[in-house]
Amino acid sequence: MKIKNKFRFLTGVALAVALFSLARDTYAQKQKEPVANIVATVNIYNAKIDSQDGNRLKISFDIYNKTGVQPGVEYDIELVRVEKTGKSLYDKNVYSETLELGPNQTMNKTVEYEAPAFASGNFEVWVISQNDKGVPLGVNKAGEITLSGGKKFIDISGCYLKIEGDQKETKYALNQGVDISKEENIIAVCQLKNNFENAVTATPSFASFKRTVFGQLLSEKKESSVTLESGESKQVEINIPKESNPQAYDVVLSLLDGQDKKISNSINFHYVIQGFSSTIQNVRLDKSDYLKGDNAKIFFSWSGPADIFRGSRGQGTKISEVVAEIVVINSSGQDCISPFQKKLSQDSVFNDIDIPVTSDCPNAQISAMLKDTNGNILDRFASKNKTIQKNLAENQPQEKGSYANIFLALTLILILLIILIYVFRKRKKSATIVSLFFAIILSVLLFSPQAQADTWATNDAFGTWYWNANLNKTSYNPGEQIYAYSTGAVAYNCMNRHYMEIWGTINGANKMVYGGITNEIYFTNVTQGNVFTASNVSGSYLADFEYRMSWYPLRPHGYISYDVVCTPTNWNPDPNTVSCGTAFTQNSNCPGITRPATGTKSCCYCNSAENLSYCKGEQYTNSCGMICNGAKACSSAGWKEVSP
């Protein structure tokens, strides 16, 4: 009989595992769920405004990288105007510093930002991080401010783009990324309002950047001046200086006075030059130092021609084969790997590459190139820093989500084993049912995929979709508010815009964290950021972020780990309420945290003050009958007479 029951148990476990695995695989094949590829693990935490002096701000924040060596980390401060009609970018400052972060490394940054002198009203201050290709790395809101600047400036508003000679006079949004041929010209149409008390002659100034404003500054040009009378408002057309090479570009427009002083808000335009191009989006080493014989694990992601996207004016350039070349050198500039090349197609956008290390490689630096089949260089990517900082900050956030799952799995296994033993002894007929339950729970724990990342990407026929999520901190008190932010997705190969949403699930609450046009953190009547509540129970948790696109049926997920840590501050009951000498357990304000204590109610003690009334070596009996020792320094002549 015992053998028969054991056979039932083993059969039940095997059957449950097989059925669960089959159901999971069948469901995955049916859904064809896209993979949320981990692209980067950089976060911005603890962003805050330390001080404000008029329009001058001091802002501090932490930039943290979880895994691998992340080169090319850049950041900016963005000033977002808040009005009843919505939010809009008012000003931004991209700082020239480029960071390189090692595994589990935090850099504490404090920067100064000066808002335009004419800025007036309510604003939000954001800290944004990207690399120079536009891959979103982190986002956090530093705070909200009110500015009371002067009103003497020219307000640029209501802008759109059009193509010169277009018979239909089609209007294109500023960041829509309209694609044009090398022969076509693009025109900005904007409303200008002169808020000065006198007539002003202003000169349009354009700064052009490769792909995004975080990218390489390519040129700075001025166009013909425009004159506005005091209080005048009129629509103007301004030719946008365009680049010649096929690629995506950002252009920033400002108006300058005769002394080249900025006298307007800034406007950002995005457009694409048609033709074959490719971009290295991100390259990461798994660590900063290698020994001869190690394998360097390299993550390499790229995108194809920038003119391939939904709604493009052209047909899109056909993707042909490209070649990636990767070089790794040490701190002395010596090669650490043999020359490496790999042919890439649109199906190999995300690449995990293992390359043998041929010599000791301290402070490894990586660079990469994309070439076409004729050897022409399409793009480059290289570490800009010569040294990766080694002094890691203490108490860094750790990848605890997976450890929490392992602990949970072991706990459940132990509990279920106890149940199984009881069932086999008392209720043998229920053995198979409990075995099935045990196997299903174990299978879920062992086979459920977990991702620990903060920037993810999914690839489809139209290019690569990036999205990023960020929590304001890594650790919370029980019941504390959790602020979640997102930068939205980078759509297609060309950084163009598209409406999409990111929904977060934290502690059982599901809310929209981002909803609007990709590549913006500010927009009208949509959501940016949301507030959740941490669990009341200490532990390690995962925040779940789901990517949604209006026309895209599949919804990949990404996860960020965080901790809930309770610090005991209150203990109950008070020892004064428990009888003297009685051992008992005190409960804290943190669930599950206790400590032993001893009661002090009605206890009799020698009073130190009363001891000073009696000489050293002298004993006396206090009011509650305890014999105590004197503590006063006395001569023998000063002793009190002791009654017989």
C-alpha cells in the first residue's frame, strides 16, 4: 500500500509539471508575446531641489547603474510649464558631462541650473538621462517651483512644420519626425508675440544635433532677422537649416537680440533625411576588468534606416546587411580581444556576444562601428571616459527581486512538505491532490520569467520600441508613497513620436504611469507619473510596468525591484505596565519585529540620590524595604550613629 501511495505521489508531481509546462508553452506560442529586452539598467533616484535663488536652482540627484558597464550616460534639466490647458517644455539644459558607470555604482550629482530670466508662472523641474543615441536611461521629478521673471521677451508658440513646395500644405507636428529627401527643404511656421515695450529685431538661431539634443552638435546657424512692434503678434515662416546625410536630427530654435542674447523661449524640431543609415543604440561590457582567458560578455543593440516608420512620406529605405566591428582595449590602449566582426540583419537587433579575452584587461574600454557591405562607416560608439570610478557608494541598491522569489519558493516548499507528511500519515487518499497542488506552485515559482531592468525594448517590422520606468527611491517605509515615472518609448528607428501608454502595477494597484506622445515627458491632458502606496509588510518587491500601444496588440512587461524596510520606533507594552521581573515580548510598530523585555511595574530599587545621603560603607533600608549602600564620601567622624 505504501508503495502504491508513493507511486501516486510521483505520478501526480510529474503529471502536474508536464501539464503546467505544456500549457505555458502553448499559451506563449499562441500569444507570441514579444520579449522585453533589457537594454540598460540606469536609474535616477533622490532628485530634489536643494535651493532656489530667484531663477537660479541647485539640484541634486543620484545616477545608479545596476549591471554591466554603461558608457555614454548623459543628463539634462528640463523646465516644464504647468498651465490649466496642460504641460509644455519651456527650457532645457543638457550638461556637457558624460558619465561611465560600473556595475552597482552610484554617482551623486549636484548641478546648478538657471531658468530663463523672463520665465514666469508655475513649473515642474525634471532630471532626464539618455545616451547620445537617444536611448532613455532614467527620469525623475526634482520638484515644483514658481518663477516671477520679467515679461520682456518674445513668446514662440503654435509651431508646426511644412515642406517647401508641398501643394497640400500638410502640417507636421514638431517632433513627428517628418522625412524629407536631400533635395527638399523644411519650413517652421510659428506664432511670435513681442512682450517688450518697444519694437524688437530678433534673429532666429538654430542648433542641429544628431538624432537627439543629447547627441553630437553638428552645426549652429542663423537665419534672416524678423522685426516685431511692441505688443505685436504675427505668424512667421523660417527655413530650418537641414543636414545632408541620411539620419534623424533634432534642431533647437531660439531668438537672439543684436548682442546675441537669448530673448525667447526655445522650440525643438525633429526631422529625418531619407536614405540608408544605421545607428548603434547601446553597447555594454559585463564588467570593467578582465583576466586573460575570461569571456567578455557584450550587449550590442542597433537600429536600421531612420526613414522606416509608420506614416513615412517615402517608401523607406530597404534594410540591407550591415557589419558590426567591436574593439576592447585596456587602460594602456592595448587590444584585449582579437578583431571581431559580425554580420547583422534586422532580425538581430539585440545581440549578446561572448568574446574570449586574449590578455589581461584592466579598465576595459569598448568601441564599436557599423559599416555597410562596401566598408563605409554608418555609425560609431565609444566610451568617452578613460577611467571608470571604482569607489562604489555604500548601501547600493541590490537586485533583490530574484532572491525574494527564491526565499518564497523555499518557504512554500517547506510548508508544503509539512502538509504532505501530515496527509500521508492521516489522509492518504488526498495525497495525489496535494501533490498536484505542490507541483503547480513549484512550477510557477521555478518557470515564471523575471526581469530586473529599467530600460526595455521590443523590436517589430517598423523598428525598435524603447520604454523606461523609474521609481523615485529604492527603499520605502511601510505604507509610504511610491512615485513612479516613465520617459515613454522611443518609436521606430528614427526617434519619431507615437501615442503609447505605460501602466504600472505596484502593491496590487494598477495605474497609468505614462500616456501620451513618445519622446516627451510633458503633454496636454495625459498622464506623466503616478503615486502608489508601499506594502505595510517589510520585504523585497517587484514593480511591474506594462507597455501598451494603440495599434499594437501585444503587451510586454518590465520589472523594477524595490524594498520596504520598517525601522522600529515604538515598542509595546511598556515595561512599567508589566509586573516586576516578568519576562515578556514587546511588539514594535513594524509587523513581525519583536524583542524580549522584563517588567518593571512595582519594582523596588535603591535610589542614587538617596544613596548620597549615606556615607560609603554604610548600609540603610529604603522605604520599600530594600537594603542599600551609601555613596557619600565621609570621614569616619562624619558617620551617622547606627541604632543597636
